[in-house]
Amino acid sequence: MQRSFLFVPAANQKAMVKAGQLGADALILDLEDGLAPPEKDMGRAAVIRFLRKRKDVPCPVLVRINANGSPLGQADIRAICTEQPGALVVPKVETAQHLQAVHDQMRAALAGTQKPIPALWAMIETPAGLLNLAAICRQGKALGLVGLIAGTNDLVHELRCANSPTRTPILAHLGQIILHARAFGLSALDGVFNDFSNADGFAKQARQGRAMGFDGKTLIHPSQIAPANLAFGPSANAIKQAKAIVRAFSYKKNAGKGAINISGQMFERMHLEAAHRLLAQLATENPTT
Ligand code: COA
Ligand code: MG
């Protein structure tokens, strides 16, 4: 499941201690924007300690490294790769060459070990990153790129647009991120919601992201996990409908049909495919159902 990815600033010891038990689908231990410059070395050491003790953490643990090509980013890659995080999250990806450079540094860091090169997530959060999405996705796939993350705070900042609750100024850009993720078979995560004490606002934005096609949302606070899991998880109605679609297509009379009638609504084989995907996702989350 990729409903809820919680950012955890690596320098925040209290947050790091409890992060694994909060019910997020994944953690992103952050070494980039969530840390002030004097905290960077201490944060990196904390990430290494966390990864070494990760067996008690029931979800994937990703690490967001510092900027491409910066000495900090390079030190992050050298130190973190050998600890085998679930993936590296690369901030401000603007070209496919950025990902190639990270991949080259990971390969160098792991040379002589039998350890696999970690997968990559690319944060798309600048105008250049948006313009180069196709090349980033196409070449990134060969470098272990598994998903895109909309970096909405940086995007709003770089575009100098309004940070509106409806996100009207950036909806087209979010759409581009989803479009490219789907075209290249990657996952897509929505950006963070800063106003973490506004539960209604969060729920609304999570539903908007879900409706646009995002697989899940990046989060900044524990209180956002349960609402994100709800918004991006399958609803009771969707599960009921998926089961009805699978059942109807399994009837002998529907065996050769492309489109069928279920209670006055048309369903095609693409809906059957989506129904199978939803039920498979559910089975992974809860093997007893
Ligand atoms: N992950 C894990 N635990 C977190 C957390 C997070 N992202 N954010 C808060 N917590 C913990 C706090 O440590 C606190 O723990 P406690 O009950 O043991 O004291 C508890 O949740 C309640 O936190 P709260 O007091 O409501 O907020 P705060 O003032 O401690 O923190 C922020 C607020 C915004 C500073 C904090 O949520 C944060 O740093 N979020 C992530 C920011 C980030 O990563 N930004 C970069 C990516 S966009
Ligand atoms: Mg950013």
C-alpha cells in the first residue's frame, strides 16, 4: 500500500523514536529541507542508527538525501546506501542526468559488496523538473526509479503562485506528474499539507489528490496518517463493486463479452482489471479477507 508516506526529520529524536509504530505505509527519513544546516551530520548518523534497528518497523523506510551533486548529498549517498534503505528519495530532480549521477554514486558506494542498489523516488518540485518529466521517467526507469513525488511547497515557491487551499494554480502541474507516472508505469504521491491542525482541510485535499489519480500522499504529521489511509484506501462501496464486477465477468454467459450490464451500468474489461487490482491490493494489506 502506498497511501501514507510520513516525512520524519532525522534530527528530531522524539519523532524518530515513535515514527515506526504510527501506522504509515512508509516512512521518509528526511535529511534535506526538514533539517537546518548544523543538524545535517547528526541527522545522517541518526538515519544510520535507525536503519540498523529497523527490524521492529513494519513498513518500508526511505531516506530523502540532500540536493543532487552537493557535498552533503554525496556524503548522504555514501553513508546511507550500504545500510540498504527501502529507497532513496531524490529532491529537486530536474533532469535524467541527476538520477544517473545518483545511480553512479550509489554503484560506487556499493562496489565490492554484494548489496543491491536501492530504488529511487524522484521529487518533482521545480519548473525544469516538470518540463523534463518524460526524459526523467524514461531514463529513470532503467536506473531503478519507482515513483514520482509532487513537491508542492517548492513548486509554489518557484512558480511564485498562490498557495491556495484548492490548489488551482498548480492543478495542471500535478496532472502532469500523474500523467507521466501512469505513462511510464510509476507510482505517484501527492505533496504535503502544511496546516496539520486543520483536519477538514487535509481530508479535502487528500480526496482531491485521490480523485486526480495519486496513489497516496506525503505527510508531515502523525495526525495525517489515518485520514490519508482512509482517503487513499478502497471504500466499502468500491470493494463491493469490485467483487460484483469480478463475479459478473466470471459467469459463463459473459465469458466472451467485452462489455456487460450490471444493474443498469456498463462495465468493460478495463473495469475488471481495475477490480482485480483493488482486490489484490486489499489481499496484500489484509491476507485474511
Ligand atoms: N513524524 C513522527 N513524529 C512526529 C512528526 C513526524 N513527522 N511530527 C510530529 N511528531 C510527533 C512529535 O514529536 C510529538 O511527539 P510527542 O507526543 O512524543 O511529544 C507528537 O508527534 C505531536 O507533535 P506536535 O506537538 O503536534 O507537533 P510538533 O510541534 O512536535 O511538530 C512539526 C510539528 C511540523 C515541526 C513536525 O510535525 C515536523 O517536523 N514535521 C515534518 C516536517 C518535514 O519533514 N518537512 C520536510 C518535508 S515537507
Ligand atoms: Mg522540497
